Amino acid sequence: MILKKSFPVNKSSFYELAITLDTVGEYKKGIIKIINDLNNNPIFLPIKLPNSIFSVNSNDRSYLIHFDTPHEEIDTVTMYILGLDISTISISSISNEQMISRINLTRLRQLHEIEFTKYYLDLFNNCSDKKLDQKLVQKINDEYSIFKNPSYFDNFVKNDLVNDPSCKKLESQKHIIGKTHSKNIILFLTSTIHDESSSTNRIKSIIKTINFDNNKYHGILCTRYGYPYDHSEDYYNKKLLLTKIDGIDYIPLWQGKCNYNTNTIRTYIEKYIIELYKVCIVNSVSIIHVQNNYINGLVAGYVAKSLGI
């Protein structure tokens, strides 16, 4: 059943939509669309609830959603509500300053709500003279461009990776490099190696077992691009200049102190792909095994596909 609720609005104005849900459950999810009644066009992104980005003080029943109305003619909007039990719903007009004060781009980005983050970034830029952190703006725009172009990294691997000078040099020397090891090399890619978590200890145990028991395979350990420089200085100064850890061959992926925090997501993944690609060529890697997180998996997938392993 679709619930409909209409409200009068003005064009080029700002509003706060307040919603209280009657019932909330793990599997109780729904969607709200806000439509301009004059032309039946949506004026805001579809709102999926429950959603922590709109919650009031982490309350899973109360939500505040802020939106603006277009410059075109508009008299009323209708909320089309599907799958939600609404206790109360209302909208109130707010000022430009109130709207801007309630936009937290950092929090939205941390919650990986790319479309809403981009919507509010554009709204902020259009309605305020306040200067934003340009690094944050660039990161948001990069994330949004990737979100809208799912084949971006396919094109990068196809066109840019193969033409990268350092990669081309290694490709031309493959016959010279040859197999650096008589066994098939398994590269274990992980986010960290210095903690004592169960996942870190497990990956070390797997490699030790392979290297001790198996005369066909040899495991080496590799950490994500930029690690440990994405930690504080007092952390990474103790972790540098290692070629082995717990008796396991260890290869860090470095380019100076470049890391996740000094890049946008796009430039970080591009650099990560290039460096992992080169390590796999130099070490004649036959298999890549990935342990957390999704970026490691994404990069390893592209590199493996490029190398045909």
C-alpha cells in the first residue's frame, strides 16, 4: 500500500521534512519519493528509511530530511511512501542559513552516502559563500564520478595501466626477470600485519603452513598501498624497513609517504593498481589471495585480470 501526503511549498525554498515511524524492525524498510505535483518530476533523491544519515540523535524512529525546491513553478509536493508505518510526517520552511548549518558533509561521506553527499555539496556551493575544504570537495566529486561511471577502472586498466612507463619497462623485461622462484608464488594481500588480531594471525599461519609443507607453492605477504603511512608517525616509525615478519617474506607497497589519506579514492586506487601490478610481475606471482577490505579486493581483481592469473 502506498501512502500519499501533500504539502504546499514555494519555489527556490528550503524545507525540513520531519518523520516519525510507528514501527521499526530489522526487516522493516521502505522508501519515500517527493514529487512536484505540477509536472510529476521528483525534486529530491529517493529516501530509504531507516537510514542513520537522517536519524535524530541516533533514534531509529525519528528522522529529519532537508531539501530545496527547484526554481521552476511549484505549488505543492506529494510524498509517496511505500513500506513504512508512519506515525507523524510534516514539513517546515527553513532559512538558507539554517539549511547550511545542518549540512555535515564529512559525516555523510563517512557513511558512504555518495548521492546525498553530492546533492548537499552542490546545495552548499549554490547557497553559501562559505569556503569548504577543497581536499574534501575533491574527494566527494571523485567518489561521485566513479559512482556514476562503474566502468572507470576497467578503462583505467585497459588504457592507462598498460601505458604507465614503469609498468611498460617491467613488461619489456619479463624475459629477463623470469621466474624469481622455483615454486608458484602466492601473494597474500592484507590491510595490516602488525596487530595481533585473529585475521592477521590466521593469514600468517596459512603462509607458514604453505611454505613449510608444500614444495609446489611459496607464500609471500604484501600490505595495502601506503601502509603504514596511513597511521600516525609514532606508529609507522616502528614498522618500517622490514623485509620479513615472523619469518615470512614481506613486501610493502610504497611510493614515499603516499597513502589513502593523501589521495582521493580514485587516485589512491589507480596508484594501488600500478604498484601491485609491478610487484606481481617482479615476483612472478601466480595467485593473489586477498584479506579485507573491499578496496584490496577491487585492486587485486583488476591486477589478476590484467595479468591473467
